[in-house]
Amino acid sequence: MHTKKQLLLTALFLLMTMPYALGHLTGAKLHNFQYNAELVPVAPIVDGYLDDPVWEDADPGKLTQEVMTGDPWPESDDFTGTFAAVWRSGFLYIAIEIADDSLEAQEAKLLREDHLVLYLDPHHSGYQDELYRYEIPIGRETNALKSPLTRVAWGNDGKTCELSFRLDALAEKGNALGFGIAYNDVDGGRLQNRIAWAPEGYTEDNSMLPDLVFTAEIQPNTQQKLIQWGRIKSLY
């Protein structure tokens, strides 16, 4: 009888701890999967055109994971997407470039058109939350932005986008935020694919977020060129 009781308690303990263990296995899968946003000497001009020199040196992140199926997204004319991020003086700047062979935009409802979905969790909880979710319609700009998002600008017929987030002291070398970015590919008014920056095997059922880490390693020999470019663009 005593043995049966011990077995029952052991089984109950395993059931209670299983979700926790599975969650940490998922977390281990995200370990070392992060994007490093580099400090730049001059902030980019948020106008939707990715011609600022800072984007030339920023490491590109690629949207290559189909999170609806958990499969890698193959090289395809259907969709390709990349992004990059830099920071300066308390602001995070994100550049996005997309190519969609059948762009659906300007619909009455966002769910019926192609759009970007971003997560930026300043509290670094590690999990997705509606509070930190931003849905960005393709090619459209709006003044009704949810803080800390301060600006969205599109260029090149909805193929390139720049965003800015005001993070103040959170944007500091060594700090990390929860971050996620995906593209909802809609054809014929219905969602067909959701392609994300995520590790292989990641699915939309996983609520955990990768990290965006603030790094700093400014190259002195490029600083003057960047300062001059920033001044030139500010005149227009």
C-alpha cells in the first residue's frame, strides 16, 4: 500500500511538472537565437527608404520559418522578407524589406490583407502578449500608433518600411527585449502563410519570444560619412 502511494505521488509530481519542463525545452530551443541591434553614430531618417548608410552594415535577419506548419520557408518568388535593427539615443530603428508576388492591401479589414506582425516586449518577459503586439498594414501610415512605436514609414510601393520605437533607458548596451517579427501572407482574402524570423521548427503555438540585444561597436572610420549623410537627408 505504501509503494502504491509513492507511485501515485510520483506520477502526480510528473504531471504537475511536465508543462514546466516542456516550456523550458522550448526555451532551450530559442537559446542563442537572437538579433543583435548595433549602436550607430547617427540615427537613420525614418522615411521608408533604406538608403541610410547605417543599413548597409546592419546584419540582416531573414523571415524563413513558416510558423503555421513549423516547416522552413523555401526560397520562393511567392515571398521573401528581411529586416535589420539599429539603435541610437534611446530609440530603436527597424528596417524591413519584403517581396510578395501577389500583394493584397487597402482592404476594409486588416485580416483580409497582407500585413506585418511585430512583438516588442520591453519587460523581457519572454512571452508574446497582445500588449506588445503591433500589426502593420502594408504601404499605409497612420498617426494612431501604440506606444512605444513612434513612427511607421513606407517607401518603394510598399516594399520597404522603417519603424522607430522610443525606449529611453531601455536602449542601452547589454540590455535585451523580447522581439518577434512575421509576415501574414494573405491571398484571396484568406491567410495562406505566416512567415517569421524564428528558429527552425518554431510554430505559432509557441508563445515564447526570441531576444533582441543592444550591442555597441562603432567603427570610427565610418562616423564622419554617417554624420554628413544625416545632415544631408535632414535638409529634405
